[in-house]
Amino acid sequence: MRVPDRHNPTLHHAMEWVNAKDELYAMWVASNVTAIERLGMSDHGPVHVKIVMNLAVRLLRLLMDGGVEPSVTKNYGLRSADAEVVVAFAALLHDLGMSIHRADHESYSLFLAEGVLKEVLPTLYDPRTAAILRSEVLHAIIGHRSGGAPLTLEAGVVRIADALDMAKGRSRIPFEAGSTSIHSLSAQAVEQVQLAPGVDKPVRITIELANSAGIFQLDELFRKKLKGSGLEPYVELEAFLEGETERRLFREFQL
């Protein structure tokens, strides 16, 4: 797992610990077995969590550059670097529960993640700070569930970053297996997602589409994640269709 350290040695040491932990990687693999091999769903394993982590850290940094204060700074007087650690760990651990079951996997992720956090955070922080950050990471994990209500900036960031892993690569396996649901088709229509400083708000999300079906990802899925995330005042979104013609996504559909 790699993420730009940006002069954050604590985050750097956290990633060193993660990359040395074979047991953690095994749980990501098990999550993908549940998701892809048993349920025919999109990727929920190591590639997905790495993408979400990098999106989350990038999103948090854009927000902080735009003057938005992280919750661990506002409530506990901790550093912005500690907020980055929160979103990085929450992103990496948010789907661990898929290794147990899809149904209520967010809750299962909590007790699996707690064991990981109790092991790693004391190697990075004093006991008090480690306990605070463990609670913040667990809150961000449960906040990504459907209907979740994040109470912190960091939790909102993870919720949005999870929703932004929507590009076509994530739907490749179920799509190639023959799935022609609106979920797999709309994901195939998303070419790329980019984050940059906004014009009127701290963050601009730009989505490049190859087919109009991708609007479903934005209107039906991303809109629901954004609502109630706490990030609504800070994010602007722009989607555009690349080229003069749309890429054909399927030839035939039967029931």
C-alpha cells in the first residue's frame, strides 16, 4: 500500500506497518473472494481499498488547503497529520467485514478493524492519542454504510472517497462474467475520476464518461453518499461525455 507521505512521517510509518502485515492482506483477499467469486460483485479487496485510501487522503488535503478544519484538530487539538492517519486507516479497513459476509459487513468491519488498530496505533502514538484515533477510525468505518451519518469531517471524507471508486476497472470482473445490470453498465461508462481545487468550493470532482449510462453512478449512487456526509458545502462536481460518439457497452439483453 502506498500513499503520498507529504512530509507526514507518522503516515509513512503506518504504511510500513501495513505492508509488513500478511494477515491484513489475507483479509483483503478474503473480502474479494466473498465479493467477486461468491457474489459476482465489484472489487472490495486490496486494489479497491488502496484507491479509496489515496482518494481519501487527497480529498482531505484539498479540504484542509481550502481552510476546512479536521475534526480531530477541532475537537482534540491534534495535528492535521493525525487526520490523515485516520482517513488512511479507515479507508484501508472499511470493507474488512466483507471477509465474513456482505450483509451488515460494515458492522463486522468494526471488530476486525479494532484488533488491527489496537496493534498498530500504540506503535505510532501515546496511549491516550491511540485510543482517540481508534474511535475516530471506527466512526469513519461505520459512517460509510448505507444511511450512515458521519459526524466528523474525516468520516465524511472516507464515505465520499469510497463512492468515488467508480471507474470502469472496478466493474471489470462482473461485467466480463456477463452482468448487464445498471450497476455494472454505468460503472463501465466511467472513464476516470479526478480531484482538484474547486472554483467556488475547496474541492472539484471531475468525472469523465464514455457513455451516458454513467450518469446513474452520479445521480443514484454518488448523490446518496454525498447527502448527509457533511461535505456538501465543500464539494462541486462536474461530469462530461468524452468524444462525439458514445462507447457501446453491450449488444444484447435478455430476461
